[in-house]
Amino acid sequence: MRRWIQTALLALPLAASAGFDGDPLYESRPATNGATFLAVRPFYSASVEGERWRKDYLWPIYTSKGFQDEQYGRFLFFGWSQDFSADDDRHRNWLIPLWFSGTSAEGEDYAALFPLGGTIHEFLGRDKVTFVLFPLYATSEINDVKSTSVLWPIYSRTRGEGIERVRVWPLYGTGSLEGEFEKTFVLWPIYTSVRYTNERNPGGGFIIVPVYGHISTEQAENWWFVAPLFRYMTSDVQWIVHAPWPFIQLADGEMYKRIFWPVYGKKHLGTLTRQYVLWPIVWNNKTEYARHDQHRRFIVPVFAYESDVASKTVGSQTEGEVLSRYWKIWPLMSWERNGDESRFRTVELWPLRNTPGIERNWAPWWTLYRRERLGERTAHHLLWGLYRQERSSGHFEWSLLKGIAGYTRNGESRQFRLLSMRFGGEEEP
């Protein structure tokens, strides 16, 4: 059996070069601008682009990838390994959340078996984490800031330059950042207080849940009634009303908000605008970039739409021009266009857009038909390539049953193909 599989895989490239392809089982793209791709789906796929490479084995079971000297491997979504550089010994071998081992950037070896004990470097944003019978005891370090916890999350203490935090949760906790703030809670979340010590916006106040709260700073006033349900905030650049939160939220100023949850909501802040109807079903979002605006619309989970529209005239780009467009009706079909290149395909079983692992290893299996356009070239691909058709300027070609029958026209030259026999090929008078 093993020898038969090896023989079949070796034969596939030869078959493809003879006009037969094993799509969706087999795909091989020749080098284009330094990029190559090979797939024997769903067992294996390999892509190379310059100094970057990636290999999938029964994705998502195992994936490996690399860039220059760095290499990375992942088993399912839990275990992974990484080699960072050939110049040092830094590496990782993790089976999340059970086993962690490796060598840190400073050359320190480490190992940990969760929850029994050990040390982990460069984990969850921390430089170093040490634990014994977690959550019984743990320490962590970020630069010169060190934290110790006992029976996490009950007791914790953090110290560093200008930083001091102590917590006996939920009874009492206090924290301070020199020149910024001092915060305290008692019977969290019933009582919290804050004093801002920075020069930008000094002040302070308290909140008693669910009774009342007031925080006053140099730039703003905040009041809570039956906290956190009712809130009023005002400043020179902003006002906010919650009446009650989260059902009614209103704001004007730097942030605009009109939320009547779950019926309707709209929020605008900076370059992002988000709008929904019947949360979380209907969404209409807009993101403003330097040269274009991106519009995204969803009817979850059946419909998705995205377009990029030029917001200014730059070079050949004209203000108001639609640069790209995409839509999907899940699980039936999708269409996308980017410049003069477009693609339509059906069926679309994966609900997200162009997930790389799905595109490399699985999507061709359920794609019954696709149409691709690039400039004057239009190609049709039906039933995994059983019928193919391509048309471009001065050229037309179709093939049936993987090339058993076919027809080609180049200018005035015409040729028919049946099995291994070819007819025509000469220019007609």
C-alpha cells in the first residue's frame, strides 16, 4: 500500500505536464516572482515565497513555517516549537497548556509542567513566569517589575520602579503608578476609588456599586447613579449618557454614540464607524485609511460584503473609485474583484473570507465551479476540472474529462483533441 501511494504521488507531476491534473487532489504552480506552491490535498501542501516558506500536514493538525533562520512548528492549536536564529540557541518546545521548555533570548534554559511547577520565559507578555502547584504560588517579571501571587487571584503583590500594587481579592486592593494615579478597591466591585496625580488631568473620585459614583478631574466630570446602570459625563470635548447601560448609550464629541441595544447601535471614534441592527445580526462598518475607505457589511452568518473606495486622487487612483469589492452568500457562493482581477466560485462551505489554511488545503474540494478573470483572460473551471474553458484575446480553449476531449483556437489555427488523437492545427486559408 505504501509503495502504491509513493508511485501515485510521483506520477502526478508527470500527469499534470501531459495535460491531466489531479485537482483538487494535486496542484503544482511553477515559480512566479520567486513563489512556488505544491499540494497533495488534504495531506500536504508547501509554499515558498522568497525567504519565507510554509508546509501543512493534514491542516490544521501540523504546520511548519520559516523565514530566513527562524523556524516555527505547530501541532493542532496547543503544541508548537520555534527556532529563532542559527546564531544562538534560543528556541521553544511547548505543548500548551501542559509542557513548556526551551532556551530564552538571554541563553537561559527553562522547563515547566503545568500545574505542577517550573519556569517559562517570554510567556503571556511576561519576561519570566515561575510557579509551583498553580494557583498555589506564582511569580512573574516584566523588565524590573516583579509580581508574586499566592492562591491566585486572591493574593498578589507587584513592585517596580514607581509601581506598587497589593491585592487581597475581593476584600481589598491598592495600586499606584508614580506621577499617574493611585487606585483602591474594597469588597470589589462594591467600592473603588481613584486619585489622578498626573499634571495633564489631575483629580479623582469614587464609585459605590450599585448606589452612586462621582469622579471629577480638571477636564471632565463623571456621575453614576445606581452604578453602573446610569451615567452622565461632560467635558469640553465630550458628553456621555447611559440610561441605563448597556441598553441606552448616547455620546457626542470626540466619540459619537447612539446605542439602543439590541435593536440599533452606531459608534464613531477616530477613523472607525460601527453600526448594527438587531445585534449581533446586521452590521455596517467603515474604516478610514490614508488613501481609501473600507466598507464592511454583514448579515450574520449568511452574507458578507467588503469594498475599498479611494478617498483621494493619487496617481492613477481617482477619488470615489472602487478599488476592490467582495461578497459572499454562505454557504452558496462568493465573488471578489481587485483591480482588473476577479473570481467567482461556488460552493463556499467555509464561513470566513480566504482563510489561508482552508484555501491551501480544503477549499478546492468543495469548489464545484469557479470563474476567474485577469484583464482580457476569462477562465471557467467546473466539477474539479472535468470541464475547463479559457478565453483571451485571439485565444479560445476548452477541455473535457481532464483532456480526453478538447478544442483550441489560436488566431486562425484550430485544433480538436480526442483521446491521444489531434485534428487540425493548420491555419485555414
